[in-house]
Amino acid sequence: MLAALTLAGPAGAAQAAVGINPGLGPVPPLVLRATPADTWHSLFALGERGEFAVAAHLLDLGDVVPSEQPAVGREVAEKLYQVVQALRARLGSVPPASAETTSGETDRGEVVLLRFQRESVAGEVRVRRVLDPTSGETAWLFSRQTVATTPLWHRLLVLRKPLAAGAPLNVGLGQPPTALRRATPRECLLSFLETARQGRFAEAAHYLDLGALPPERQAFLGPRLARRLMFVLERRPWIDPETVADDPLGRPQPGMDDDRQRLGAIPVHEREIPVVLARYLDTERRFGWVFARETVQAIDTLYAAHGYGWLGDHLPRVFFTATVAGLQLWQWAALALVVGLGYGVARLVGHWLAIILRRLAARTRVTWDDYAVATLDGPLGIVLWAVVIAAGGAALGVSPQAAEVLRRLWHALLIGGAAWYGFKMLDAIASQLGAQGASGNAVALAVAPVVQKVGKFLVALLALMAVLDVVGVNVAAALAGVGLGGLAVAFAAQKTIENVFGALAIAADRPFKVGDLVRIGDVVGTVEDIGLRSTKLRTLERTLVVIPNGAVVADTIVNLTARDRMLFRTTVGLVYGTTQAQLTFVLDEVRRMLLDDPRVLVEGQRVRFVGFGASSLDIEILGYVATSDFLTFTTVAQDLNLRILEIVERSGSAFAYPSQTLYLARDQGLSPERAAAAAAVVAARQQAGELAVPEPPPALVETARRRRERGTEAAD
């Protein structure tokens, strides 16, 4: 679980250049540090005036976080000046200020300004050449090693507080294992976590200062305290180990003694308990670091606020040592408990809650809430499951890795529940629109399937993007970084997008609906389905034609079902031997026939001699049959054609054929008797003012209307 405490950025991530000691601000003009001598002289000059906050600019504080650099820099600069004074170092012990280096410069760009040995204390005051990447300045600063060692020198040489004689630590634990690694604060923290996570709590107890416990109790209480501290640190990822000092002497910190390192603080009941490491001197007079006695005394308080209670103390060690996919067994058990218990509770509570909501919705006057609540059973359980997982994970206090797994899981469940609810709502809306369409609402019937399919597509797309974001995929960056690949995909998906927008256009414009007989281009058929990509037509030959929606909206659409009448239109060609009287007779009789037929609307009728064809005298006949049913229309058209045939026969004329005929013998020709009879009828009607050519007289139209009415009454 080391990753729980490590908050480092991604490998290879570009970082902005940082100047020297950014927490101190701009360098005052009084600070001269271009050469080792400049730095040495500046320390004396600023120290004599007590300007230690300014003298902090002479120190390399790269190991100190910027926010602490002003306090630490002032304190260390003052202590370093006092140490130099205690050693009676001379101002001229280095070359003059004009010198760029000294003969003591090392390959690492360091110069030893002062070597000393006083009262068994030996050391070197070093300066190091540092390049400021922001300004390009080269500065000689007191090295980080000098900064880290100054508090110890100050303690020994100025305060004259000797180090305590090395004494055995935690004698009740027995001989320390040789594998202990606690030479630096960082090594102590990481080694403790590694040892405790492996379940070696007896060994991990050696990283604690148990001096407040009686030696006879240390072997019993030490491992338990180590276990509890591990749980607290696991559940409170409050520190990055990379920021902890990796020097045997530690790192200067504001307000802390030189033998203490403050790692951070953990909140407990509106107060914070600091977690501190303490430096000790072992029997071989080597420095080591352990969790300070005051921190060890606070472990039980921290565990009561952030631990696992009885389970954490008594579960078998295998639950904390065995790992699967990076998670310990107790974490998998906690995950299974939260997920399994959450599913059962959510399913039961969600079902009964949906029933209660349905009953409450039934009492209202509006109907939309009934549909909204009716679709809750199922999705509501998923949402409640997510809530139980989120609450259970927080209550159990699982590790950061397990908590992250639970977080992604309940986020995904929330998204899934919302998407499922959206699907069910779209189904309910489509069902309601379909019911309205069945009762005569053509708009609702046309819109229902498109709304259902387009809506589900959008809901699924949004849910997919949300889930990808939950699992860590940067959707916005992925969409923005598609580049040429995205352009290629866009070109490849051009037709698909065109068809989807075509479906939306069909839903908005409603040129037809399912069940309509339409002509799209040269295809005639009944609409069977309107999908996101295509529209399906069942032709008169019972074949299924699939037309992309983009082609549908781009082509001419003829809705045959939307007709309130159907056009009867035909052209009759008579032979050239037809007389004018015969032609007029045919025109008049056909017009009378149309006027007398109640199935043919009066308005829009037209019977005209339209021209001389290549082999015929052409008569155009038009009329609207009062029906929208194709089968009924064909029956009426057949009857009208038969009656036209009978009229032509009565006129004594004949139909012409588009052909050339070579007469080698005389035939009977046209009937002169019928021609004479037709001429007589035309003359009589013309004399009586009843000829329907070119337009029927009003009296004739009125007579035909009365006959229609009498015929309708007789039929009734």
C-alpha cells in the first residue's frame, strides 16, 4: 500500500524550472554570493547586524519546502553564525572577495571554507556552487549538508548540550533484528510500513520508542501498537515519503529540536495530533530514527478515531499479509461485504420504495408522475446499491486502494442506474406516443420510434463517456487529441452521422409514419420501420427495401396514404377517319359519364381533344376518384375505362393503333350509319344548349348533381 502514501506525479512529466530558494523571495542587494569569499564575508556582515532573515539567502534550502524556507532559513543562518563565532573563525580565512574559487574546490563544485575539531566534535563548513535556472545566476551557498548539520553543531558547541550516552532502546523487545533500516527519517518511515504490511509486527515494534512502557510489557504491547499505527497510516494518506528527510541528521524544521522530525498531523476530534520521529544514539554511537515517544503514546487515541476496533486487533495475520491484485485479503473481504450486503439491502429497499412511490403518484391528478415512478423499480435499486457501497466503504474505512475501487464501482453503478432509468423512461414515452398514435395522433405515431431510438443512443453514449471518465480515461483530452485519426474516423462515420440526422429530420418533419404507403424515388411500398440508420419499405411485390435515412431526406418523398383523392387520367386515341361530329359526341358522352358518376368528384374534371397524334386523334380524360384506397381506385378506374370503350363504340369511331397500315384491299371502313347518328345527337344537343363541349352548361351540371343525390338516396 505504499502507493497510498506516494503522491508523486507521472513519470516524465514536465516540471517548471524553480529558482534558488523560491520561498525566500527576491535576493536583497546586500547579499553577495558570487564567490565562496563573497558568501563567507556576507555571513559575517549580516550576522553582525543581526539580519539573519537576509542571511538565509546564503543557504541552500533545497531540501526545505518553500513555505518553511523563511523560518528555517532565519533560524539556521543565526545558528551557523553563532557556531562560526564559537569556533573563533576569522573573516580572512578564505581568499578575498574577488577570488572566484579556492584551491579546496572539489569536482562537485564544493569548497570547504572551514574545518574544525573541538571537544570531540569535528566538521566541515562547505559552500556549493548552485545555478539558478530562472535567472542564470551562479551562486555559492552553504551546502545542504552544512544546513542539516548546523543545528547539531549549535547544540554541542553553542548550547553545550552533549548527546545522551548511547543506551539500549526497547530492552523489553530483545535484541534488534539486523535487518532494521532506520538510519534516516525517510528510511525509518518506509521500512516500518514495509515490515508492518508484511505482518511482522514484532519486528515493526523496533521502529517505535516504547520507553514509556515497562520493559516487561513492551513485547506484548509493542506489536499491537505497531499494527495499530500501520492501520492509522494506511487510512490517513497524509504524507508523501519523498518529502521526508533522507539525511541521518534529519532536516531543519521551524520550531522543532534538531533531534525531531515532524511528519505531519492527524485530526482527532477537532484537534490535530502530530506524528514525530525522534533521533537517538545507539550503543555504538550511531544515529538512528524511531517514532517518538509522544507519538507512540498517542497511537491508541489515533486508532480509536481511525482504526478498525476489535477486528483490526484480532483478525488472523494472513488477512494482512496475503495480497491479491495489490489488495490484502481483509480489504477484499471488506469489499465483498460492502458490495454483497449493499446489493441485498438495495434490492429490498428499492423494491418497496418503488411500490410506495407508485401509490403516492396514483393519488395525484397528473399522469406524468405515474410513468416516471413506474420505471423506478430496478434502476432505483442500482442507485441505492451505489449509495450503500459509498457509505459502507466510508464506514469500514478501507485502505486508499480499496476505497478507490469502491469509488469507481459506486460511480459506475450510479451511471448505470441513471442510464437504465433513461432507457425505461424512453420506452414509456414511446409507448405513450404509440397509444396516442393508435387513437389518431399521426404526429405521435411518427415521432415515437425515432424518439425511442435516438434517445437511447444518446443516453448510451453519455453513459459510456461518464464511465470512461470514472475509470480514469480523460475523455476531453482523448477527444481533443484524436487528431488525424479522428478526422479519418469522422470521414468514415460521415454516412452514419448523415443517416442519424436524417432520422431526426424525419421525426421533425414527419413526411410519413409507419404503415403509410409512400413512393421514395422509384420505390413504392408500405413503411414498416423508421430506424436511426435506415427506413424499411415493404413493396407491392412483398420485398423489403432498406433505404438509408440520408437518401430518404435527400430524395423526393410521395406519401400516397396522405391523398384525400386519387387521380384518374387516361388518353384515348381515335382513328383519323373520325368525323368532327363523332369526336364531339365522344367528348360530350365521356363528360356526361363523369358528371353522372358519384365516385368521381365534379371539381377537377377535364375531357379535352388535346391534339393530333402520329396515328390518332388524342382525347385526354382527367378526374379525381373520391377514395384514398388503391384497390378501390383500381375498381373505379376499370369501370370508367369500360364505359369509355362503350362510348367510342356507340360513336361509330374506333381506337387508333400506333402503327402504319398498308391497305391492299378495301374493307368496310367506318360505319356511316353510326357516324350519322352521332352527328344528329351532337346537332340536337348543340341546338338545345346541352352540349358539354368544351364545358358543360350550368343546367347540365345541376341536373347531374340531382341525379347523384337521387342515386345516393336510393343506395341508402
